[in-house]
Amino acid sequence: MLIAIVLLYFASMGVLGFALKKRNKTASDFLIAGRKLGIVLTTATLAGVQIGAGIVLGSAETGAQSGLWPGTWYGLGCGFGLILAGLLVASKLRSVDGFVPLDFFARRYGESRWVRLWAWACNIPSLLGIFVAQVMAAAYVLSIFGFPYHYALVLVGCVILMYCILGGMWAIASSSLIQVAILFVGIPVATLMTLLSVRAPGLIEKIVSQPFIPPGMGSKFVFLILPFLLSISISYDAYLRYQSAASGRVARWGCVGAGLIVIFITLCTALIGAAGRLIFPKLPAAFVLPHVIQARMHPVMAGIVVAALLGAAMSSGTGVLISLAGCCSRDFYNMVLHPNQELDDLKHAKTVARIVIVLTLLAGLLIAFRASNILFTIIILNYPYMGSMLVPLLGGVLWRGATPQGARAAMVVGGAIGVAAFVAGIPGRFQGFMNYNLGLLIAWLASTLVFVIVSLITAKRVQEI
């Protein structure tokens, strides 16, 4: 029954992509839904791109391993990051139009081909890492229920390819609405059933009373919560969704609503992990959530929730694919190779975006055959881009005194530290030469200091002239 429901769900996603294909007449339609999404679809797609492997499966796994509150860290970073984005930048960035964060950079500091090239080059591994993690998670869930892992990877990849390459942002937003709605009902039901199964007195109080940051986990807290608390505001996937919104107001409140949904789902899944570990103490941490769903829910409801879990990971994956398509078609194909033309006027812009999706999918599947840690894969590959670009972009929105010289100096310093932390975090000769858990924090502090100092100096020189 469960497998039949999942396969039916996969088929419906393919049909959805095909049905929405006719809406994609231009590159703008394909990448940002023609800037026509209302508040419901905007909220759903902003929530859907975050409620993926890290939030649903990662929170439950970490909750089972380390307790309730560590299980919430990553999701709280994403949820509050969305809320901050809504309150501080979403409406302002929507008013700039464009397609990608570097369009705002160009408007604020002036167009620079080398900045576009850098952002394009370092953003590819960043987004690719997130995509790989989502595909891994979806395949992992299928493998728990009997699918061979490698076959599951290929199946998930084919479904993602079908509805992403056909339907673009319209299909992604529509599927996100379905997935988020199911999770919003199914995950709380699974949480309630898990808590009702914990019969020993005092165990729930013991779970909740754990310190929010257990001893010895301070740097892990920074590693899991900080990157997305700040970086979501100027990430490619969020920026495309600001631009997909029908107005700045829709973008703002879509972010806030999505953040609240993400926080709610995070608390539920982390609680399932922490409580489920007490019920099934011999299970590996990664198996707790799927096993709770299978063991405690009616087969039909379990099949629907598992399909939504898969859909959440796949929705995040397709969101990242469309972001990479936007990055390559706008930053490289348009602004580097054809800087004097508009994206919609380029004959092959939509074709380039679709080719990028296919190539990214193939590269992601190859990496997924070898990668193992989902949350680590998501975060560590973000270091070069986020280390270099967060302070200039976010500072450009929030501080009128920012100058082009300050922005570029901050890019160099933050990027150098971000790359160093990335190298320290991956297997190899230089692994561990610095604390990569604190890598982004160090990069942002140094980048902010340079950004402010250089901006103040260069602004003063302009005034003197």
C-alpha cells in the first residue's frame, strides 16, 4: 500500500509538470513564474524549499542522536532566517526586480563581470551540495521501505527532472503547496502518536528539560544555526522566490509565514526523533522517523506522509535546480556572455536553463552515490559563496553608507576565509587545520569589519573630492 501511494504521488508530480508547461513562454516565466505568485503559493514555495532533508530528516536524526533542542537548531536557523528576510529585505529586493542576488549587487555597487564570474563559480558547489543532500534524503527514505538505494536515487532523479524541466517555478510552487499542506497535518499527527507511545512517567519532561546548548556542543550550535539564520536573506533560492511574488508585500509576508511553518515542522520532527529514540532504542538515529511513521500510523496515512517527506526533499531539490538554472543563465550566459541584452530577449535563455538542470541532475546523482552526511553536505559547500557575498549584499540593503570599494574588499576577505574553512572541512591534506564549525562566523566578522572600514574611508574620500 505504502509503495503504491508513493508511486502514484511520483506520477502525479510528472503530470503536474506537464500540465504547467504551457505557462512557460519566456525565461522569466520558467525561472520566476512571470512574477505572478500570490501569497499562498509564495509562502508554500518559500517553506517548501527549506522543509527538505535537513529539516524533516536531519532534525529527527539529530534529535534522536543528541536530544530535542540540538535537533531544532538547523530548522530554527532556517525558520528565523526566513522571518528576518521577510522583515528586513524581501520587499526591498523584490522592488529591484532582476532574477538573482547579483542583479541587486550590480544595481547597488555597479556591474562587474569578475564579481559575476566569482559568484557564478562559487555558487555552483553551494547549490549543488544542497541538491545532492535532498536527493540523498529522498532515496534514503525509499531505501528504508525496500527500494535499493542506488535505484532509488535514479528514480528520484527522473521524477525531479520531469516536473522541474517541464513546469519550472510554476510546477515547483504548486507541488510545494501540496507537500507543505500534507506535512503540516501529517507530521503533527505522527508527533502526537509518538508522544502517546512514551508511557514511562517523567520521560517527556526529561526530553524537554535538556539544556538548549548541551555542554561541549557550542561550536556545533554555531555550525547548524548561524549559516541559514543570516544567509537565507540573500540566497539564490530565496531571491528567485522574492521575484516570483506578485509584489513586495507578498514577498515580505510570504517569508514570515513560511518561517513560522518551518519552525513548527522543525519542533515536531525533532520531538519525534528524541521521543522515538526512547521507544525504539536499538534503531539507528536516521531510521527513527520513518519507522515511527510506518509503525504508528494507518498504512494509507503513512503512505501519504512518506510521499510528502519524499516530496519535501524533492521540492527543495527542484528549488535548488531552478536556482542553479537562474545562476547560470542570468549570471553567466546573460551578464557575462551577453551583457548588453535582456534575459528574455536571448533566444536560447530558456534552453540554457533547462540544459543546466539536466547537467546538474547528472552531476548530483554521481556525487550522491559517494556522499554520506546530509546536513554536513548542505552546509560546508555553502562556505565559499556565503563567506564572500553575505556581507556586501545584506549590508547593501541595510546600510546607505556602503560603497563599491567596501563591498569588493569584504568579498575578498570573507571569500578567502570561507574557502579556507571549506578546505578545512573536507577530507584531504588540510582537513582540520582550523575549526570549520566557526568558519562562516569568522568570515562574516572579518568581512563586516573590512566592509565598514573601507566604506567609511572611501566615502570620506569622495566627499573631499
